Amino acid sequence: MAVRVLIAKPGLDGHDKGAKTVAMALKDAGMEVIYTGRRQSIDQIIHTAIQEGVDIIGLSILSGVHLEITGELLERMREKGIESIPVVVGGVIPKKDIPILKGMGVEEVFPIGSTFEEIIQGIEKIVGRKSGDL
Amino acid sequence: MASLDEIQKEKERWEKMVLAKNPVPPATTTSGLDLDVIYTPSDLEDFDYLRDLGFPGEFPFTRGVYPTMYRGNLWSMRQYAGFADAEESNKRFKYLLSQGQTGLSVAFDLPTQMGFDSDHPMVKNEVGRVGVAVDTLKDMEILFEGIPLDKITTSFTINATAAIILAMYLTVAEKQGIPAEKVGGTLQNEILKEYIARGTYIFPPRPSLRLVVDVIDFCKDRVPRMNTINFSGYHVREAGADAIQEAAYCLSSAITYVEEVLKRGIGIDDFAPRIAFHLIVGLDFFEEIAKIRATRRLWAKIAKERFKAKNPRSMMLRLFCGSSAREATLREPLNNIIRATIDMMGIVFAGAQSASILSYDEAYTIPTEESALISLRTQQIIGYETGITKVVDPLGGSYYLENLTNRMEKEIKALIDEIDSEGGMLRCIETGRIQNDLLKKAYKSDKKKQNGEVVVFGVNKFVDEKKRDEEIILTQIDPDLSKRQIHRLQQVRSKRNDRKVREALNVLKEKAKGTENLVPFIQEAVREYATVGEICNTLREVFGEHQESVVL
């Protein structure tokens, strides 16, 4: 079965070119991609993830608030009992924040400069490993 | 003297003989126009100097909108600035002015642009992050404290909440004792591109268009020095468009707005002299300059032929130009200074009226004082030290540039016609056609960068592995800023006359249901220190909110 990916654009930042081109690349790689559109609250993202039964959530954050938003998302996911869905984060992420994000529970970080190929392979690996666990 | 035919024959001979022996790969512009190895007079077959170029300051303005261009006055140097709160931004403004900047350009934070107060739960991480936070008139009073609004003009990157910011600015001027007719500046006030690219919309497109036209209408007689709309190609270009799409979408949007204003019974010459354009000059030097010259010529023809303008000022494409952010890199960011310098030279050769170029760190953060100063210095060095400003349109007459200008004009015009035939720009946004075309183009160009077809030094060519691990430094926002801003907001709320605020908002709500110009009623609410969020919520109740339909 095709991997189902939710690409989400939380917060007010409207720069969605990256989110959308990554979504195109994942689609071309054979995945089923749901893109939330801009300006999503954490609750909306979680709602969509549950409703669509996705295998993985990708957050795109360019405004510098990745630590705050990712932290909140992971907390709400635990509250909703869907913390088993892996989360990856892309965007403007300083190197020093990558271990912090991973410490919070993020599976992988794709800072600006990551290629489509790296993102596709990264996601396939994470989803493959997770389903192997089951 | 050789005829064009003879030159063409010679060119063909040369191409056959010389190029056959020294073959070169084919080349195109970034937008995909094929390029010869060399251009000659025979590539300008129907060239008519007086018809196609004429003189600067005269129709069709190909060579520039003002007669003496930079020999008379340099462009206005306006670096985009604003962050944190009004106090911090006021300090940055004063610093830039003390360093010779000639006008201001304000960046607002996202909550201000999208009509949320700083204490709204949706925005708690975003206060003051990408621009200055403005909740009430109080913030604008602090923002412009000590800056004489009759001497300094200000450009506002503001769209959905443009009417509110205009009302606040005029009220601050009033308090400084400056009448509205002496206040000058520019409002971006260009909502259509928010739906396709930039994203700071609030209401659905049609009521939003009404607000845009309200601002244009309001300023026409009362604030005659205000440029009331900035037709923007910049943001669609950043979202993935090529140079042809950028210019065509920009002009097609301009046509839509002009038609909306004309529907109010306002004459073209009553407002078109106060409109301006915002385009990009990126690294593909000649294509970008050709694009600007072609767009200038096209706008002159559209204003004159399509809208029957009589006043030449209505036909002038006054240009605010930016450098390309898409071409800036996060790796080896100092290289962006060189990229911006080349863009800035293109901006000068293209003949812009004002410019803001990217600071080297802006690929990933808002600029520091140091990086912002380098951008200003780049503009100043080009303006004062190079001498390239002494002659108007110095590249005009180049066989290549004129040929490319003609071809760009043809391509841009063809796309405008296509959009016209599909019902115009608003319709094409509603159907998602434009968004779709942009996304396809963005995806294609990202792939070209990733596979090395488009060369980016330090990223896909001559990558310095040591630099791979270089840390990027994000401009730190004081973690207490949000608390401070909310505190100020609460203080304003506790001191104002709530009854008067409610009254003003009720009147605004009633008027929004009708067709009257809303700016005066917004200004009444602003005077009573109603917040940006309160005013927008009032309008949300009447207009509703835009829901993005996502096309993938």
C-alpha cells in the first residue's frame, strides 16, 4: 500500500512553496499526499491526521517558531493517543535545533537545502521501519 | 550602408561558417526563450525607434518614466525593516535614516497583517517575529515618534489590513500637526497576490477587492501624495513564477483592479497617476532588464489604449524593485551580497524609482543591523561611486536587449490575452489555474537546482564540505516581547472609552453591509483605539473568512 503522508503548514507563515513542491515530489514518488493548506492550527492538523489515517506527518515551518510549534503538536498528539504517527520537520532549522527536535520525538529533520530525494528516502525509511515494528 | 537583408545574410554565413567549426550548446533565458550567439541590427526587423522607445518621460516610456532619470534624482533607497515592537523598530528606522536612507519601508508582523491581536491564541509564537507588531494606534504613535511624516515618505507592506494601517498613519500625522494632503508614501494594498502567493488574506476575494478600492477612492482627493496600490509581481515570482508569468500576472491583476475602480465611476486619470508596481530583478541580468522595459511599454499601452487614459502620468509604470530572494542561498550566505549587487545593477539599468535589496542573511532570517546596512551601502555605492547613473537607459539600443525586450513583450502580452479569455485574473485565481501553473513551475525549477541543471555555487557546484556544517544564526527575538506587547495592548484597552469603541465598531459593521466607503469609519474606530483584531472581527462578521482551496 502506498505511504500516506500529511504535509502540514502550521501557524500564520504563508510561504508554502516548499511544502507544496515537496508534496509534488512525494506524489511523484508514488506516495499519497494530503496537504492541509496554510494557516492550520495544531488541532486542525491532528484532526486531519486522524481523519485521513496517515502514516506520517511532515511539518513545514519557515518562520523560526519550529521548536514551539513542534513541541505543542507532539504534546497534543500524546493527549490524543496518536503519538505513534511519526513526525518529520522541514524548513529553516538551525543545526543546533536538530538534536533538540529529535529529543522531543521528531523522527527526522529536513532543513532547507535537503533534496527531494533525501526527503523521499527519509520518509520511506521511517515508515518502513515503523511498519516493521508492528 | 548595408541593408538589414545583407546583414541577415552575413549573420547566417557567419553562423554556418564559424559556429559549425566551434559548436556551442543551445542556450535559453531563465524563462526559456532561445538565445542566438550574437545579435545584429537584422534581429530588430520592424524596429521603429520613435514608436518603440521614444524618449524617457514620454510614451511609451520604454526608456524610463522620468525625463532625466538618475541624472536628476537617484532612486529612493528603502530597505524593508521592522521587527519586534514599535520602540525597537522606531530605533532601526532612525538609524537607517541617519545613514542616508531616504524613505522608510515598514514590515509588519503576521498577526498585524492578518488581523489578529497580539493576545489571540493562534498567534502567540508570531508576535513581532517577521515585522513590527501593531495592535492599536498607540503602537503607530510610538513607531513614528520623532519622524516628520511630511518630510519622510513611508512604504507599507500591508494588504488585508491596509485600510486600518492607512487610517492609523493619517491619525498619527494629524497628531503631529500634519494634514493628510502633505502625507506621502505607498500602500501595497494588493490583495489578489495574497491568495496566490503571499498568504496574508483575511476575507474572501470580492469583499477584499472592495476594501482595496475603498482605499484608492479615499486617498484620491484627501491624501493625494499617497500611492494607493502596488501592483505586485514580486511575490508570485518568489512563489515559483518565471519572469514572463510575473509580469503577465501583475499586469492582469492591474487590469482587474482598474476595472473595479472604474466601476465606481472614478475616471482612470483620477487615480492611475498614484499607482505603482512592484517587480523583481533577479540574476538573469538581460532578461530581467528586458522584462521591466517590456512591462513599462505594455502598461503604457494598456492605460492608453484599453483604459483610454489621457494623462501621461496614468501611463507611467512607477517601479519599486526588489532583488531575488529565491536565488539567495542559505549556504555561504556572504555570496548573497554579490548576488544582490548584480540584482541591484540590473534594477538601475532597468530604471526603477525605488529599491530594496535582500540582505545576505534574509534567505533564512530577518536582517541584522549589520546586514541591513550592507544592503543600503550596496545601493549607495552603485548610486554614488560607479557612474552608471549618469546616462538614462544606457543599455537601450543594444541589439540583444531590444530584441529581448520585444520578445518578452510579445510573450507577456500573449499570457495576458489568455487570462483575459479565461475571464480575467480574479476568475483564474478562483479556478486555481494560476496557483497550479505556479506550483508546476516552482517544482520544475527546484528540480533543476537539485540536479545541477541550474548552477548555484556553494550549493550544487564547488560545494565546500567544511561549510556544510556552518550554523545559521536566526535573529533572536526577545522572549518577553510578546508579554510586553500584550501588556501594552491591555493598558490601551483599559484606558480607552469602551463605549465609544463599541459605537464606532457598530457603525462600521452597519456600513460594511452597505456600499459606502469604509475608510472613514475605520478611521473613527482607530481614533478610539479600537484594535486591529476588533476591526477585522467586525468585518469578518459581515464578509466571512477566506478558505483556501488546495490544488496539488
